[in-house]
Amino acid sequence: MSNQQSEKKILWYSLAFMAFSTVWGFGNVINGFSEYGGLKAIVAWALVFALYFVPYALMVGELGSAFKDAGGGVSSWILKTISPRMAYLAGWTYWIVHMPYISQKPNASVIATSWVIFRDARISQMNIRVLTLICLVLFLFAVWVASRGIGVLKKLTSLAGSTMFIMSLLFIVMMIAAPSITGANVLDIEWSVDTFMPTFDSKFFLNLSILIFAVGGCEKISPYVNKMKDPSRDFSKGMISLAVMVTICAVLGTIALGMMFDSNNIPEDLMTNGAYYAFQTLGEYYHVGDFFVVIYAITNLIGQFAVMILSIDAPLRMLLDSADETYIPKALFKQNKYGTYTNGHKLVMVIVSILIVVPAIGIESVDVLVKWLVKVNSVCMPLRYLWVFAAYIALKKAGERFHAEYRFVKNKTLGIVFGGWCFLVTAAACIMGIYSEDTFQLVLNIVTPFVLIGLGFIMPVIAKRSKV
């Protein structure tokens, strides 16, 4: 009994730190700095955190509290509040949007390997077809590893993720302290409104999906709501603390980059090599050579490869472990002696292989490919957040039918307004994120999400015919 009680006593600051390591990463700072004019990204981050992230996180808390015995998954929330068919589509969306995400990982692994070996940005000059071939081979190897069971990879991913998280924070602290400690010659920041105020033009809104993508995913912590010492009070305190911590890291991280990179002359390859440039330069400031960049690159290599393998297997298990054969063809449930879904892995292999190969037809540069991968993921991945807000709207419409120890807002109408607001912001960001001046990329941005989600409507038809 005492063990059960101790499990429920998660304090608000413990939850905040757990959520922080899940939601935030150094790559988010790099992407924001690259696409929002350097230091001007600070205001953009602040707006997204205040108007989107905070209500999103608090809504997740209420959903987790209301459905504490439903596993905390988005599809289970939809099942309880709407219908089995919608629950299937939510589960399908959550799984299928991982396909572009998986296709991004081989590129990140190859880039990290290049920096480990050569310690420079020569990867940007690599022939795109050669890179594609290497990525395809690496991905197929990852599928084979995933089919053998993932075991120790979970611990490896956790260790790599924790190390990356620590290094990201260390970079911010050491970079800001560098002028005082080492006398490093850094860029002067002009502390004026013009330096930090972005232009609210079409580019600002067309790139909004990148910021929305960066702050999403906090639904993963929903199962912990009812394990808190005082959910009704402490969850909101923990989530607001999370928002403050993420805001501080985004602001200080952007300032740290602004001390290193000119906001008016941002390198074209910042998304590809920016993190490595940052740690390499930090090593120069502290007179340790390439030590920091090599450690970061090795850690990133291990993390990216392990995450790729886990992403091949884990989301598929989430889809199939609780799936209804009414909607999923029976053949996809076939398992091997390691307990992995073999036909499911084959489906992942086909879809991701196409996503790896096709872009190389019309994209000629590694740096352009990396930017496109970030963009297409920012369009596809937030589609799963839409189901979170749909579930929350349905929960508030249900009134007192579902009891939640923690409530974001008690008023039914206000809750629906908040849910609707976040739903519309997410949908608008995804739609606007599709736009590209390059025709080939524009076609890919349109086709990719529509085909991936469209497959979800075909599966029930195949499942029905396979039963005849």
C-alpha cells in the first residue's frame, strides 16, 4: 500500500523536469534561429508559448486525469469521447505521421558521422544521390535491427537523450559565460526593439508550423497526472513551470546563438551544421579544440540511430496492440518469434523508403534536403495534435459524464473555446506550412500528408475484404 501511495506523490517540479526533457531540444533553437531571423525568433517563441503551448499542456492534463485508466493515449481519449472509428483514425494518424520523421533520421545520422570523422561541414557538399543511397541502406539496416527486438536500445536512447539535453543546457551557460571566463571575442548584440521584433509578414506565418512542431508532444506525460501529490493544484503549477523553463531556454539559447551568428547574415547551412558549428566554436573559446563537437556528434549519432529504430517499432505497437480488426487488415498483426509485427515493419519499410528516395529526384542540395525534411515534418507531425484538441472539445461537451480530478477550466463553453483555438492554430499552421516557392517541394508538401492520412481510409476497406 505504501508503494502505491509513493507512486502517486509526484511533485509539481518533478513533473516539470520530466516534461521538459520530453518536449524541448537544442535543435528547436537552431531551427527557430534559422527560420525566424536570428534574435527575432525570441518574440515568436514567446507568442507560441503563451498563446498555444500553455493551454495545450493544461488541456492534456485534464484529458489524462479524466481517462486515467485508458492508458493515456490519444486514441483511447477519442474512443471514450467520440467513436471507435474516430479512435482508429486518431491511432492511425499518430502512427503514420512518424514516417517522415523516420525518413529524417538516416540523414541526421550520416551528418553526425561526417562530423565525428572529418570535424567540418563537408557533408553539405556531398552528392545528394550518394547521400540518399547511404540513408536507404542505413534505414534498411535499422528495420532489420528493429525486427530482432529493441531491448537495450530503450536504455541507449534514454542515455543519449539525457546527454544531449545536458549538453544543450551546458552550451547555453558556457556560451553566455564565455566572454567573461575566456575573453572570447563574440558578436555584440544591440539591445533594441528593432533587433528583437519580428516582421509579421507572410514568411512569419508560413513558418509557424516549425514552432508548433517544436512545442508539441506533451501528451506523453498525461499518464502521470493522477500520480501527483495534488493533481488539482500541482499539475497546472508544473506545466506553467515547464512553459517558463522552455521559454528561458529558448530565449537564452537564441541569445547564445546570436553571440555567435550574425542575425542579419545567417548561414544557409545552419539547419544542417549549425549545432556542430556552435559546439566547435565553443571548444575554440575554451581552448579544448574539437572536444565538444566530437562528443556532441557521437551522442547525436547514437541518439538519432536509436530513435530511428524505436520509431520503426514503438508507434506501430501503439497502433496494433489495441487495434480492432474491423479497421486493420489481419495480415498486419503477424508477429515473429521476437514479438515484432513483421508485415507492419514491411509496410514501414516501403513507405519510408519512398520518402527517402523520391526527394532526391528534385532536390539537389544536402542543405535544401535537410530544410525540407524539417518543413515536411512540421506539416505532418502536428496533425496528431489535432486529435488531442478534438478529444478535449468532446470532453467538455460531455459535461459531467467524465470525472477529472484536475481541470484546466471548469466552464464548458470556455473549455470548448480553448480547444477550438488550439485546433484552429494547429490546422492553420499545417496548411500554411505546405507552401514552398519551389514547385517540386510544394508538390511533396501537399502529396505527403494527404497520401499518408488517406491510407488510413483505405485500410478498413482492405480489412473488410480480407474477411470475405
